[in-house]
Amino acid sequence: MNETPTRSPWGRRAAIAAGVLGVAVLGAWVLQPRPLVVDVATVQEGRFEQTVQEDGRLRPVQRYTVAAPLQGRLERPTLDVGTDVRAGDVLAVLHPTAPALIDARTRAVLQQRVGAGEAALAAADAQGQRAQLALDQARADLQRMRDLAQQRFVAPSAAEQAERSERAAAQALAAAEAERQRARYAVAEARAALAQADGGAPGRPWPVRSPVGGRILKRHVDSAVPVNVGQALFEIADLAQLEAVVDVLSADALRIAVGAPATVSVGPAVPPLTARVARIDPTAFTKVSALGVEEQRVPVVLALEGPPAEAILGDGYRVEARIVVSAQERVTLVPTGALVREGAGWQVLVVEGGRAVARRVALRDRNADLAWITDGVCAGDTVVLYPGQLVRDGQRLRPRAAPGQVSG
């Protein structure tokens, strides 16, 4: 006959205790806080730059405005905006305006002026001939007096008087020649004024040429119209020589030095261009911001280094300029998103052993992206980005996996 073994009371109690302990452990594991998933970054050592970033625009270094050299009628221009031209190429053709007609009374006055001028010219010719005869007589008398003086028939003073008479006659002839020339000019002027009485025909066509090689940026006149002297016709510039103009706040302009390095970004189609600060204008202007705040702005001119892609870039294109104000090599850099205000100072949360550890740091300087730290962290440390109010000292953390990776 088989006997069923009986379990001792101590065995049953041990089994129950083990079960209760397992349930407690399972419950503690289920109820314990899960690690907080956070974004992290690595503290690095590198170059720190303090910059001024503003929007600007491109413009040619030299812009040429071609104006009408005289009054007339311009033929319809055939060159379009964007056409490349060389120095000396004909941009347009200008026909000078014909002289205006005059009335009968003015014509009669001009005819009388021509007659008076011709009479004055005849009188000047007669006066010149008389002065020439007087000079010839004075020279002959001077020669006789010199001969007589040598033979001692006359006193030396008589010869000197003859010399003075000869010089006076020569001066009188010069004055007569000047009067004759003035009379000729007066007659020519009167005849030119009288020539307008019949109107006359327009002058020969006048070609308007390009002073430099470049590209036509603007055409002020599109049709065949009368133009005045000095009226703008074309704007031409060499787009291979561009510069950037950036309007910065007057407070930022005090921090920028001539010759400071800069970068100019036009867009994804063009690589960033290197530049240097060429000039800071001495005069500021008032500009109203998008928020309605009046700001004092100062134009800063950036000289592009290296030839730009003139086939893509143009006059007035918008750019994003980044001007370096100061720079320091081999310093400890922390993303600004990791900084947390702690009283009057700053701190960061460093990931150590899967937990957050608060560390006070000494901040030297910062920009929009990075902070220059002199004490508190070192290169290689992992810091929490944008911790906010959820991440605290000692909290368990799990770094967020980067795209394409699986976090452990």
C-alpha cells in the first residue's frame, strides 16, 4: 500500500514567501519610473566666433548710367535688358533736333545784323590797310633817319623818335588786325542766326555707345521718343564684379572692423561666398522693423573674394551675410540649448551612468548656436539639450537614437 508524502508546514510557508517576494519585485519593476528620453550633444573643442548676421543685397561695384549727349529724337532701342555689350558698342541711335523756325520780324533784324557786320568788316579791312601803309611809311622813315644819323646830318634823338613811331605803327596794325578778326566773327554769328530762319534739316544721326563692357541692367526708354540733354537711357554694369551691402544695427556697427572676414549666402544653388568688410558708412538711417520699431541702421559694404557666378547672380539679389566680430581657437564649446539658468549663473545637465548630473559652468561668451565655457565641463562630455523642467539632477535618462540608429 502506497503512502502519500505530506508537505511540512515550513515548506508551504517558504513557497508562499517566495511567491509574495516575486510579486513584489515584479510590481516594483512595473511601477518604477521609466528612463526619460532626451536629446543629447557632445561637448567639443574648436573655434568660437562672435558674429553679426543680417540680410543684405548684391550690387555691382561700378554702375554706369548712359545719358543722351544732346537733344533729339531717339530711335527705338533694340537691345533688351540682360544683353551683354562691349565697350564702344552702339546702344541706340539719336537724331539731333532740327533748328526751330523764326518769324519775319526776327528774320529782318538778323538780315540787318548781317549787313551791319559786313559793313564793320569792310571798315576793319580799310583800317587794317591804312595801318599797314602807316607801318610801311614808318619803317621807311626809320631807315632814312638811321642813315642820316650815321652821316651826322641829324641828331641821334631824331632816329630814336623814328623808332618809336615805327613801333607805334606796328601796334596800330596789330589792333586793326584784331578788329578785323572780331568783325569776321560777328558776321559769322549773324549769318548762323539767320540760317535758322528757314528751319534747316536735322543733323546726322548720333550713335550712343557703351562706355564699358558689361550687361544692360535697365532700359529707361523703350520707344522712339524725343529726349533731352542728360536724360538717362541705359544702366550698364559688370556683374563679374559684385559687392554686398548689409544694413546692420548701429550698435553692431561699432563692433565691426574694416577687413573683418565674412561669408555671404545666396541660396542652395550657389555655394557660400567669402568676403571682407570693405567699408562702413559713416551715416546711419532710420528703418522701421516688421514689429513697427524704429531702428538706426548703418550700411556695411562687403567685398566678395573670388569671382562670383555671374551667370546666376545679379543686381539686387537678396543675401544672408555673416560678419565675424571676434574669434578664438581651441576653446570648449557647448550648444546654447544645453544651458540652464541657475540663479545668477548657468549650469548644464551631464549624462553620467545613465543619469543626469547638474554641473555649474563658467560662461565666457556665446552666440546663437554655441557657448564658450571656461570651467565645469570638458571635451567629450555628453550634455542634455533643451532639458526644460522635466529633467532634474539624478533623473534616469535614455539618449534619443539618431536617425538610422537604435538606442540601447
